[in-house]
Amino acid sequence: MIAAGTVVISGAGHDCGRAMLVVRIDGDNIFVADGKERKLDKPKKKNQKHVRATNRVICPDGLTDRKLRRTLRELFGQDSALQESE
């Protein structure tokens, strides 16, 4: 089960392969942000079936778009795109 704060990888759509943070959950839909294309104050609505959960969790307390971008880049490489080796 996906919870707020979980880092997920998009599996469908124009952002396929991109790492994102789950900001909130609403039924079968989740709202995700990456700090660049989708900011924390305007997250993207996605179906839970279209993402793959990772074992990484980011504490959202005091998180800014800049800190989110930096954290995702450190975890997954440039532009938070998932590397093929992971």
C-alpha cells in the first residue's frame, strides 16, 4: 500500500520512469510532485495503478520544491529519472 511520503516511479503517461513523491491520497488516486514539473503546491493526480512504489520514504515536514528536487536527484540521478540498473 502506498502512503503519503513514499517515493514512487511513474509507469504510465508523459512522466513515465520519473521518480515522484506522494503528497496525498484520495481513494484510488494519489497526488504526486517532483519539485520541477509538478510543484508541491500543485501536485499531479495519478491512478495508483500507474505508479510503482519504491522502498524510499521522504519526510514531508519542511520540504520545499528545491529540497525535493535535490533529494530525488541524489536518490535516482539527474532529473529524477530512474536509471535502468535500479
